[in-house]
Amino acid sequence: MLSANTTKKLGIFFCLYIAQTIPMSFFSTVIPVLMRQENFSLAAIGMLQLIKLPWILKFLWSPFVDRSSTTLKHYKYWIFSSELIYASIIFMVAFLNFTTNFYVILGLIITSFIASATQDIATDALAVLSFSKRDKSLANSMQSMGSFAGTMIGSGLLLLLFKQFGWERILPFLAVFVLVALIPLYFYRGKGIDTGAMKQKAKKADVLLFFTQKGIGKQILFLFFFYSGLIGILAMLKPFMVDLGYDMKKIGVMSGIAGTSIGFVCSFAGGFILRKLGLYKTRITFAGLILLTCAYFYTISLYTPSTIQLYIGIFLLWGSYGMATIVVYTSAMLRVRPGREGTDFTIQTVITHLSGMFMAIVGGRIADHFGYTGLFLIETFIAMISFVYVTVVMKESKQEETSDIASANCTSIEAIQE
């Protein structure tokens, strides 16, 4: 049974994680829809993935946050100041017109994502120090729950409200919510925080030395390509639905709420499946599911699919993505060097994020030139190559099979949402 102090801490971190996720999910969902309605090209919509660069590049300034934070007060300073900037920018965007101030809005959103990424650095570090080894998995659960709930609200519920009220009415309340979510942290006094648990930081050379390990090339290719077949489809799903005649309300329900809910369930189910089957068999199983998903979208793009058929595709897409991320990040956890766990894991997550951005941008250009059918066919071909690769090349060692996958699963969920 959890102590009252642990329960309070879990509530605090749930609030912090959901506060950073809802605005990001809302902007990432509503802007592609608005761009398509304003007749922006699919290539331009694909380029929108670049607004997520701060979350890929945050490792550049994370050491500064670490070095300047040795007490609870320091971590609170970073979190409160970052969220204040985050909320202020959200409030400012509410008074700008999307059509006439598009590039100003884009610049402000990127700046807000920098603030949000900085908050995430400090929040993650504080979570590590605030929970015992036994309770760290619970902290990861709060991050997972906060992120998925934030995504469902930001890309689902708020998208429905946006159609009726517009963002000039929604965003001010969203900004207030971000600040209100900080109230539990304000009263946090750090009981049980372990400020002496700071690990020795990896040296700069360790980043380059990561790529000199024996057999690391196979791992890098796996990280880059495993779910690349899904990313282009995920990036073009909302424009695809717009062109099929679905309005913002229906897109919010089908993809933002129903789809994300399936991803939430499947990400947890994927951890149990991996536990039972082992890494090698799970890689093959999920790679096959990805291939099936891509082939399904190619098939329904040949005609106008019914709503039920599109729902099936959305469930397959989010479900296979939720499961695939468990495999990717568990694999990453098993390829870290002792004493350099943070450095090695971050490098591998950056590889997956860069892969996602690359595939989303390229996917937009492919869709522009060859249509959705051409894009889905190419994604199916990529998924087929990935399936063959994990079947033939990625045969893990006995050591990987017997590793503590259970503990890796908890951390993998934390990495997926970042």
C-alpha cells in the first residue's frame, strides 16, 4: 500500500506531465488541419514536424539545467519559469489570426516548445530524485498517463471545442490550466528527495564513442527504420481525412480520442507481450503488425473507404505504433554502457525522433507528387524491408533474452512520450 507522501508526489508529477502535453498536442493537431483547409501543400504540412525540434535538441542544454540544480528550490525555479513562459506564449497566440499571422504564430509555438522541453528536463530530473528505486516505475506510470491523457484532451476534446469556439476562447483557458497545474508543486517540500543521488555525468567524448561499439550499426539501422513505415501515415492521417471529407469534429473523435485510446491500451499490452515472447519474437510480431497496417492503408486508399473501414485503419495505426514504441525503447535500454546509461539512451531516442521527422517530411513530399496511394505503397515497402531486417539480422544474444525487460518497459514508456 502506498504511503500518503508517495501518493501526493504521484499526483504532483501527473499534473506536471499533463500540463506540458495538452498544449503541444492541441497545436500539433489543429495546425495541420487549418493548413490543409487553407490549401497549404502536403509538403508544407509535412515540414511542420520541424516545430518539434526543441524536443530533439534539448540534450544540448540539459547539462546546464543539471549543473545549476542542486536543491529542490532550483528545480522548482526551472519548472515554474519554463511553464510561465509556456503559458504566456499560449495566451499571446490566442489574439493572433491564423491566416494573416501564420509565421508569427509558428515562431511563438516553437519558442513555447523550447520552454516546455526545458520544463521536461527539470521535471524528469526531479522525478528521479523524488522517488525510491521501488517507486520509480510509479513515477513513469504518471508520465505515461499524463502524456496519453494530455494527447487525448489536446488532440481530441479541444479539437471538438475548437470547431465551436475557436482558439481565441480556448487558448486563454489553456494557459490558465498550465499555471494551475503547478499549484501542487508549489506546496511540495521535497520529503524523501535524494539530493545525494546525482550520478557522474558522461563526458562529451562518450557521445562519439557510442558509435564505435561492436555491432552498434545494426542497432542504429533498427532504431531508424523499425516503425518508419508508420510515421509517414501518422503525419498524413489528418490531411487524408480532410480530403476524404471529414470535418474537424469527426477527426477529433476518430483519431484524437478513439485512436489515442487504442495507442494507450496497446502500449501497455505491448510490454506484457514482450515479457512473454522475448525481444526477438516480439520484434518480428510487431514488425508484421506494422506491415499489415501499412498494407491496409494502401488498400483503402484505392477507393473511398467507409467510416468503419477508416476506424479499423486508425485503430491498427495507433495500436501498432503503441506496441512498436515499446520494442524500440526496450531495445535501446538493452544497448547502454554501464555508467553511461543516460547518454546512450538519449542518443538512441534522438535517432528515433530524427527518423520520425525525416519520414514525416519526406512523406508529405511523396504524397504531393504521388498522392496518398503512392505514399502508402512506399510505406508498405519500407515496412516489408523492416520485417525482413528484424527477422534475419536482429537476432539478439542470450544476454538480451535474459535481461530484466520488465524494468526496461517502465522506462521505455517514459521515453516514448518524450
